[in-house]
Amino acid sequence: MKGRYEDENLTWIPILIVGIFLLPFVLKGLTYSYKYYLFVLNMAGIYIILTVGLDLLSGYTGLISLGHAAFLAIGSYTSAILVDQVGIPFVFSLFISPLIVGLFGFIIGFPALRITGMYLGLTTMGFGFIVKRLIIAFREWTQGAGGLEVSFPIIFGYTFKSDWDNYFLISAFAILAVVVSRRIGKSKIGRAFMAIRDSEQAAEASGVNLAKYKMLAFFISGIFAGLAGVLFAHTSHFISTDHFDILLSIYFIIMVLVGGASSIYGAVLGTLFIVLLDYLFVPEMKGWIQEFLNIEGGDIQSLLFGLIMFLFIIFQPTGLYGMWLKMRIYWKLFPFNPKKKFI
Amino acid sequence: MLKLVGVETFYGKIKALHGVSLEVKEGQLVTILGANGAGKTTILKTISGLVEPEHGTIHFNGQRIDGEDSEKIVALGIGHVPEWRRIFPELTVEENLLMGGFLIKEKELLYERMEEAFRHFPILEKRKKQIAGTMSGGEQQMLAILRALMIRPKLLLLDEPSLGLSPILVRDIFTTIKDLHQSGVTILLVEQNVNRALSIADYGYVLTTGKILLSGTYEELLNEEKVREQYLGEGKYMRRSKLWSG
């Protein structure tokens, strides 16, 4: 039931990729508010880059991180400072900044050698708070809590100015991130990650160097988060510490869990699901939900996401992706399926 | 082949092994017997580098291996089948075997070894793509042993292979162990099933609370009264009423 077998049907992937690049034209033809939809999709794309990396860390290796918003923040600020203040071209920052974030991940990996589970979650959460404080403290570069304006991304002389332009930039990198993370997940490294999650002792007895691979998981995850951060900073033009709240870290974990931990497609589905819910569904339905629950104001998103995660963990622990796999088996066998419901 | 001298291992401040010395010669099947908590598992973990000994030395083929990384120890040719058949439950059978050959660099060799493993235990080939955790206990134990065999170990450490298995499966497992031994693998076996373990072993050590109490061949140990009393259930019986009167 895991999506990591070689005998997968791959023919639909090129179609999907073409579809992704045609989507903005379709949206433009359909609605006048296509720019907002593109903005939402860009957000989803950036988060997908991060969550597939988080999935490699939390889903595959089993190391919970509640500090991924901090990695995103480091990536954003590093790139903003490198490009605007040091003067490095954006193209180089695309490579350098993720590596720097990867090194931070490496450092955070050290405590992970000793602690796991809940305590690791708390440690990484603490890391998130520290990063936020540090960003405010380094006022000369980061403008403190006031936020920082960031330049447009420029690649080979072309400036990406609008959400329309950014969509192509971000979706290209999102596709790259998904492909690369799937390769990693299927490789020997991915197997070692899953072995560590399943049984540290047996993994060690098979000759896996626990320290090396745990650090590697944090490093790789940091690189993905860093790339997401670079794109986030330059496509939203303005970053401040408020963007990288602890709540965002928790949302990332929810995205991975709802999608289905330890499957890359699951992380993608979960991210799309949560982001679309957050930006499209909740604003539409906010008034109605408030009236229905008889509450005023309040953080509807947190309430809703908490509930969704709760329901998924109880009723659908394999996530959206697991649900899809079950559905596929159901339709494959269609007239002859055993009388069981598929969800 | 393997020689432990005065090995002392601690878990935090608790001393688990009080100076254990034992020897495994090439081609032998040596078994360690002992009650729960005697330190049998700790000995195996110490040998394979999962825990580090505080004192004492471990030599394998003349090379000192105590305090080395488990990665290096595996590469030297010590395979370890951990207690409670610690397979990787979420990985497929195939992936479990590939993990066993984690240190093998050449891909062809890896797949060759895997084919061999399947020949050893053909049921697993049909279950190649099955998630290992969904198999029965006996199949999982077989998988755990085959996984350790992927690197062609010179010495195989088996930790309670019969734990939690039905009597028929226990018999099968012991037949497999015997076959392995006859094919030339040196085995260090930890077992609670004393009768069976001794019946296939060349030499045995009896362990109590982290110390070697006795050692000897099958016949020697069987003739030892303490072994018969404590491990083979042939002790003196006492009336229950006398128990209370002291």
C-alpha cells in the first residue's frame, strides 16, 4: 500500500505536468479573479517544496519537527540578505541559501541523535522560538520585527514580477522537489531512513550509521525548506517574523499527516488540501461557520485544521493518499469487489 | 574466532555484565543459557556494538572490536538477529532484505544474495512485495535471519529466535539453525528453550546475573545438577504447605 514500487504506472505524469503548466491559462479563461487563485497556488507550491522535505524527515525517518517554519524563515532571510545586501545574483542564492539552511538542519540534527518523539518535537519547537528572537535581534540586516522588503526574482535577466510569472517559477521547482524527494525516498538512503523509523536497533545491526543518517535527514529536509524559503521571500516581496509563526510549523505537520505520512504524493495532496481549505474555503464559509457555531471572530482555521487532523488520525491514519489507493483498488475490482466500503 | 575477556557493560549506572569471558571457535555453535535479565541479550548487543563495554576486550579473528561502531563490526562479518524479530515492519520483504545487505556496494551482488535468500525460504519470494509486518511470526523470524545472512556473516548472533512462536515453528526454526550451522556458519545462540538449544549446540555457557556460572559441552552441562534443576525443570518439588512453613 505504499507508493514506492517500481511497477507504478508513470504515463500520466507527463500529462499532469503539462496540465500544471496549462492551469493558469484555463483559470484566466474561466474567472476574472484568476490572480487570487494563482496566488493561492503559488503558496501551495512553496509549501509543497517544504512539506515533501518534511515528509522525508518526519514521515520517512520518524523524526518529528515542529520547527520547520524556522527553516523557512532562515531560508527567506538568508536569501534576502544575500541578494539585496551582499549583492549575489538570485540564481546563485537559489543554490547557496538552501545549503546554508541545510547546515542549520545539520546542527539541529545533533540533539536528534539522543532524543526522539515528543521531546524532539519540543526541541525543534524551541529552535523555532530562538530563530524568531535572533531574527529580531540582528536588526542591522533583518530590520527587526518591522519586516524586510525583498527584490523580485531575476533569472538570466528575466524578472518575475507578477503571480502569473511566479506560478511558472514555483511550479517548476515544486515538480523538481517532488521528483527529487521521490528519488531519495526510493533510494538506499530512503530505505535507511525508513529502517531507522521502524527499528533503530535493527537498522544499526544491519550496518546503518544512525548518527550519519539522522543528520542527513535533517540536512536534506533543511535544503528543501531553504529552497521554499528563497522562493517565498522573493515572490512575496515582503517578509517579517510574523510569517514564520509556530502555528505554521504545526500546519506543516498537519499537511504531512493529512496527506499520509511517508508518501511523497501524500504530502503534496495534504498540502494542497490544507492550503486550498485555508485560502479558498474558509474565507467563503467563515461567516456561515461562525453563525453555525455561534462564535464571534476567533481563529476558524485552527479550529478546523485541528478537527481535520483529529478525524484523520482516528479514521484515516494513512491519509488522503491511502484513501486514494483504497479507492483505486475498489474501482479496479469493480463488479467483483468484496462488500467492504472503501473509505 | 570470537573471544571476550572480562567484559563489563553498564546501562547508565546499572551494571549488566560483571566481567564475562567466553570464546567461540570457528565452525562451532555456541549457546548462552540463562534466566530473564541475566544479560544474555546484553552480551550480543555488546559484541555487535549496539552498546559499548566499559571494561574488557572483545577480539574477532584477532582484531579488537570493542568500542567500534556497529557499522564496522557488521562489515567485519558479524550478523546480528535482534530479539523479538526486529524486522522493519513497514518495509516490504524485499526492502527488508536489501536493508540486510546495506553495506554491500555492488548492486548485482546484492540481488544475487537476495535470490539466494529466496531459495533458502521460497515462501518469502511470493511475498516479496508484502509489507513485512503483516506476515506471521515464523515468517518474520525467518526474514530476520535471512536479513542477517545477506552479508554472509562469518559469525551469526541469534537472539532468542524461538520467542513467541508456536511449537511447530520453533521446530522449523531450529532445523534452519542446524542447517545453517552445517553449511559452515559459526553461530552464537541465545535461547530460553534450553533443551532444544543444548541439543544442537557444541558448547554452552550458563549465565546468571551478568556472570558466567558454568560452561561445558552438551553432555557436561546436562550432567550438571544445577542446570538440570534451574533450566530443565528437573528440580526437587516441595509441598505447597511446606513453602509457607519455610
